[in-house]
Amino acid sequence: MYDDRDSASISRREFLGYFAASAALIAHTAATWAAEPGTGEVTSTVHSLHALNDGLEGDLLLPADDRFEAMRSVSWNRLIPERRPDVIVMAKSQGDVVSTLRFAREHQRQVAVRGGGHNWCASALRQGGVLLDLSHMRSLTIDAAGATATIEPAVRGAELIEAAGGHGLMFPVAHCPTVPLSGYLLNGGNGLNYNRLGNAASNIISIDLVLADGRQLTVSSEAHPDLFWAARGAGPGFFAVATRYHLKLHALPKSVTMSSYVFPGSATEIAIDLVESLSTSMSPDVCLSLTISAPPPELTSGNDTVAVVSAITYSDSVADAEVALKPLNADPRVNHAVSSLVNAPTDLESFLGALGATLPGGHRALIDNIWSNVPLGTMLAECPAHYANAPSPKSHLVVICFHLPSNSNATSYSWLGRYLVYNNTVWTDETEDESNRSWHSKATSLLDSHKIGRYVGETDLTKEADVAQQCYTQQTWTRLRALRATYDPTGLFHDYLRVT
Ligand SMILES: Cc1cc2nc3c(=O)[nH]c(=O)nc-3n(C[C@H](O)[C@H](O)[C@H](O)COP(=O)(O)OP(=O)(O)OC[C@H]3O[C@@H](n4cnc5c(N)ncnc54)[C@H](O)[C@@H]3O)c2cc1C
């Protein structure tokens, strides 16, 4: 999605041409901003835009810049909102972040921070103000002896898995190789082996932050614990900029093993019943999920949907994996499956690649989720019939089963139920927007009456004003609001979408 062509070296002549254009663009932008054109305000804005531009290691992009629209619309989702920032800063260092925040404070512009642009409702894209883009901040170092990693925000899950894997280590990255760690970690992060390793953010040792007032802090459970708590779950409502994460790594499991059963539409209830009964009884070493979708082409004969029950386990030996997966493999209900993989060996890269293929970039997507404890048979009763009529065969429902952790107050991430259930509506053709929107709205309403709450990292924050609040316990939400008021009293950073 991202490439680095815009930062490739340019000739001196091109540079001078660009510099001249920048001066003109700066003058134009300053004049557009001024409440009273022709006043000293324009001159001072010209000066500070020049000062910002000259001091950056990265780039300042103004609306008339050729690259502005391409950088505005960097997003995993091709449904790109019309919201337009006044300027974009492509930061390359923590110093760039400090300079950008200083500029925004001086000119009373709000700041939206973008890590890798994977938030599906483009939370970092706001109307007006400064879009602070961190996508060029991608350094990654591993301390193999200490089993730690230090990463800049835009490092992607697959990059960390590859680098750590070379030392026999791993980190619970997201279930898709391209997901950047930046926003994922701030969301709390449901990653690999989530029942054993906890949410991803609980594996952060410390975070380097730049606060709204310009202070540069390293926060941890000892230093500024309130900010450290907030950063690990506040997600798109976080009120500082994370410039570096220090992460605890884990031993690479010796065996990554998967069993998976594909049930025809006629056996969907059996698949749902199977997952319901195994969801708490299987070992926490197993991550169990259910997917309902249109059937793959080879299974189309007479089937309207398929239900796939998958279990993956991370263990020290193949023998341990077989023991962990036995409750599924030995259950007689799997005999209703039309195809299966039993105790199939895999590795983290292949597993991530396979999951990534279910949510590929370059598509149009509407995504929402609920946390729930309602029995799956009741919760999903009407869903298979609705998925059988999905306008896009790429759309799917996913249920992820959790064993609730005992230390759930350690971070601001709110783990609200046994099941996290997603509606992923995915299509390609712009002319099918309306049919997919209306189908998605009904798919969401079928689940919403069963919700306890939502996961902030992948919910539709544009929907209702209280969606962000629905992602937290009342106590957590109250504490987050109080910390935002303390650390960003003037509202330098944009709040959650729809929260004003
Ligand atoms: C295909 C796909 C698979 C996914 N799989 C998972 C999964 O398995 N588990 C899971 O938990 N989530 C998953 N997600 C959701 C993912 O956690 C979010 O999309 C997350 O926002 C990605 O990070 P980002 O840096 O791209 O966010 P961006 O879109 O860049 O930013 C989103 C918001 O986060 C905040 N933000 C981001 N970086 C910073 C920063 N450095 N400092 C301050 N604020 C910042 C800003 O408020 C911004 O508005 C998935 C998403 C996709 C598209």
C-alpha cells in the first residue's frame, strides 16, 4: 500500500523547482488560513510554515502539492472519506513530531496522527488541521539476549515476526501480516496466541511519547503509569503521539499446528453448536474461531453458505499440539464437515499470510464488531440466511473465542466478553456501494441486540456518538476522559470520531 518513492532522492534542479513551488504554496496556504487577509497574521503564518518546512527531516505537504491527495488518501480501505486536513506532515523523527505539535499549538490547529492507515474508517483523516503521518518511521531493532524489540510506529506485524523469528523469538502481532503496530498496539491489540500472551499491549515494556504540550516522555509501569495505562487501549482517542515502542518478545513456539473443518450450509447449526461447546473447555493454548461466508467455488453445489471451524495451537511439541486439539478432532460433530485439515503443521508467516488473504487491501470495506456472552446459537440464529444473500462473496462473519484474562484492569483495553464477533463486508466495485451498505447495516443490526460492547480497533466509529464509549467499561471510559482533560486540556489532538 505504502511505498517510499516520494522520499527517493531528487536532482538539484528538481529540488530547486520544488523549493520555489513550496514558497508559493506556503504563501497561498497562509493567505487561505488568515481570518483577515492582508494582515500580519498572513506574514506570521508564512514565517512559521517556512520554519516548520525548513526544520523537518521529513516533508510538509500543502493542499496544492502534487503529492497531497495521494498522501491524504493513504488507507487500507478504498472507501475513503472526503475529510481533508489543511496540511500533512510526513514525519521522519521524534524531532519532526515535536516541531509539528509546536506549529499546531501556535496556530491553534488540531492534530490527527496516522501510523500506517489501517484503521478501516480512516480515523486519522479529519476535516481541517494537521495530519501527522508517521509512515516513514519504520526502524526496528531486536535485543536477542534481552528478548526485547524496539520499534518505530509504522513497523508491520510481518516485519517484526520475521526479525524476531531469526532469533527464535516472536511477538503477538495482529492476524494479518500488513497491520502496522502503531495503531494496533494503542488499540490494545488482539494478536497471535491471545489467550496465553494476553492482549498485545500488555506485552509493551515502555513507550516514547510526545505530549500535547511538547514534553517528551518514556512511559512505563514505573514512569507516568497513568499515561502508560491509557496508551494501551485508548486507540483512536489517544491524546499524545507514540514515537517508539519497547516490546517484550516471547520464545517462538516449536510447533504451530492447525485443525480446520468446513461445514456445508445444511450443517451450520452443528458447527455453531460445536464452537459454543468447545469455546471454554478447550485449552487456552488453542485459539478457536468460526467463520460464516459464501462457499468457495469448489463447494458451490447446493450450498448457500459455509461455516469453517478453525483451531490453532502454539506449543512446544507436535505431541502437545495433538493433545490440545484433540477435543475438536475427536468430536463426532466434525463428521458433518465436507473437508478438513487435521493437525496440520504451519508457521507464523504462513498462518498470517492465509489470514491476510481473507481481508486483502485495495478493497472497499465496512467492518463492525460486538463483544457478547450470548450463546452462539441464539446470537447467530438469523445470520447464515443473511450471509447466503450477501451481495459480495468476500463478505464474512467471524467469531473469535476468548478465555477472559484475570488481570484485565492492567491496561485501558476493555476485554468485555467471551466472544468477539465481526461483520466484515468487503467488495471491490464502486457501483455496488449502496447494495453492500444496506446489506451491512442489516448484518450489523442482527448482532447489535446481543452486544455487551465493541472493540475500539475495528468498530464503526462514524456510526453513533457513543460508539467509542461502548468500547470500554464505564470505569475505564471515565478514567480515559479525565486523563485526556489533564494531558490535552486544549484539545490539540482530535478526539474519537463523532466525540466532540
Ligand atoms: C486487514 C486488517 C487486519 C486486522 N487485524 C487485527 C487483529 O488481528 N487484531 C487487532 O487487534 N486489530 C486488527 N486490525 C485493526 C488494527 O488494529 C487497526 O486498523 C489499527 O488502527 C492499525 O494501526 P495503524 O497504525 O494502521 O492505524 P492508523 O489508521 O494509522 O491510525 C488509527 C488511529 O490510531 C491513532 N494512532 C495511530 N498511531 C498513533 C501513534 N503513533 N500515536 C498516537 N496515535 C496514533 C490515531 O488516533 C489514529 O486515528 C486489523 C485491521 C486490518 C485492516
